[in-house]
Amino acid sequence: MKKVLIFLAALPFFFNTALAERKSGDETKLSTTETVGAMKHTRRFRNFLSAARIAGLDDIVTIDHPITIFAPNDAAFAKLPPETVEYLLANPLELRKLLLYHIGYGRHDKSDLRQKKEVKTFHGRVILVDQDSEEFILNSSTLRLGTLKKHDRNIIVHEINEVLMPSEELPANNFQTVEYVDLSRYLGTWYQQGAYDAFFNLRCQGTKAEYTLKHHRIRVKNSCQLVNGKEKVDKAYAKVVDEISNAKLKVSFVPLLGYFGVGGGDYQIIHLDEEYTEAIVADRNRNTLFILTREREIEESKYEELVQIAVDQGFRPEYIKRTPVYEVVEPTVEPTEPNGHTDGDSHSDNHDGNDHHNDHNGDNHHDDHDGDLVIKDPVETDVIF
């Protein structure tokens, strides 16, 4: 026990000693931002700050882009096996990789994290995020996040009591889209077989998407069947943002303004077979996922195969929900009742009835202005990674 206490007390000294050995010429100074000043003031992040200086992370903590730091406190570093600490001190590059895994793209407070399934890190692998009551589960560790109150506008620090270890088994930050999509072949009807839950599909049962081309525009029409038997229809405008592959699009369901791309959501095709009979669509942040096929019903083995393709792209199987089959409702035909009119009366009545029927049909045959998917003048949105 005495040896353990001596080791814990000497841990910051080891980091500082290694730093001194690395110094030559100009010193690499850690940023004097308000955030780092607050971390120093707490005296709970001495190991993290020392390790950050050794790893040369000054360029990370002073960048203008918003970032989230999951900062292990001194107690967290004290849990590391002595041989792990020695290895990291002897290999500053590995130490840098470890610390980069604790720095995420974007500034995420606790309310943001409750809505996310993952955080992309500067390491290149994501941190998986779940919530258990008031605590958070980062990867497989249940942690209570303590957020520093004093910090810079673009930086937020969450104190954690464990060091997170990156793994090749964790999803990479980004997934690959398909190389090329022939939009003319992509047109038609697609039936949803599975998806991530989202606010817009929570009440949906069977769901289908229809894409049509008219006047050099692709029109989008999504239909979902509700539990009460009614059908909800949403129409959208969108445009291709990557004309080389046609695999990245922006789709907007905003009425009127959607035509100009306002409120466009990310739509990336990450799987498409050669026959254009199955597709997987998602957004780059892995917040949405849709498994689509041309067939209304598919075998369970085919569905599991498509789920595995999504999992291989970093999507989490526990969040992929099976979508009920889209039911085709046959129109009901009213039976014709016999009448006792004479031929002349019948002819007159039928003539009047036909006129009324034709007028009724005429009222219903109107031009269906669905959302148009604009495929010219692509504008790629800014991505910080």
C-alpha cells in the first residue's frame, strides 16, 4: 500500500521530468486560455495538463473551432497500471493519440450529449455515448460528468474519473459513401425496412419513399402509415452536393423555403447494390439511418445482412429498429344498386350521374407539386474535420 501511495504522489513528477528532458531551445508553452487556467486552478488536472504539454497539444487547445475536452482527473490517471504510464512516457506519439481521443469536435454540453449517440474525436475514432439516469456511459464506462463552469466560448471541459482507451473496434469518425449513383436508376419507390428512431418517424408503421423526375428536378414524397390507419405524407426539396458521386445530398422538408435549400438535412448513400434494389442512407453524424429496398417485404436473412452492412459502417445495432411492412390498401368499390326507372329515365339519370362523376374526377386530377430534388448548382456545406 505504501508503494502505491508513493507512486501516485510521484506521477506528476514523472510527467514533468519527461517534459524537461524533451525541452530543447524554445519551450512549448501550453495555452493560457481561460479554460486551461480554470483547469490549473482546480489542481485536479495536473497529470492531464503535464501530459498535454509532453504530447504537444498546444495547437489543439488553442484552435478557434469549438471542441469538447473529456479531461481525466488525477485520480483517473492514478488508476493506470504503472507499465502503461511508463509506456506512454517513453512513447510521446502514443500519449498524443491517447489524449486526442479525449478531445471531441464540436462544443457539447450535457444536454447536447443526451441527444447524441457518439462524439467524433481528434483521434479518428468516436466515443460512444449513452445515458443511464443522471450518469453517462462513455463507451462501456458509466461516468458522472463534472463540467467546469469557467471556460472559453469555444471550449467546454467535462471532468471524468477514468482514462478512455481508443480501440480499433470502435467506429471511425466518418463512413464511406458509394462511389457513384445513377440518379435515373435511383428513382422510383423504396420501402423502409429498418431505421434509427427519430422524432419524425416515432408514430410511423410502414414507410415508403418515392422519387420522381420532372422538368429536370427530382421530387421526394415520403409516406408513413400511422397506427390509427391514416397515412402521413411529407414532401421535400433537395439537391446534390457532390456531383462527382451523386451520393451526398441535402433534403429539406421546409415548406416553400426548402426549394432554396433552407433547413436541408444530410442525406448520404452509403450502400447501393448493382441492381439498385437495396440501399442504406444516413447522415454524416450517424444520427439517422434508413435501410431501404424495392420490395415491400424481404426475408429476415436479407434484413440482417443489410443491418450488418450498416454496423460495419459504424452504426450501432441496438438502435436499428425493424420497420413494419408497408401495407397496400386496396380501394373499396361501392356496389351498384338496381333501380326501377324506365329506359328513358335510366338513360337520363345515368347521363346526369356520369356528368357528376366526371366532374368529381376532374376536381381530383390536379398537378401534384411534390418536393423537388434540385440536382444543379451544388453547394457543399462546411465540415470541420
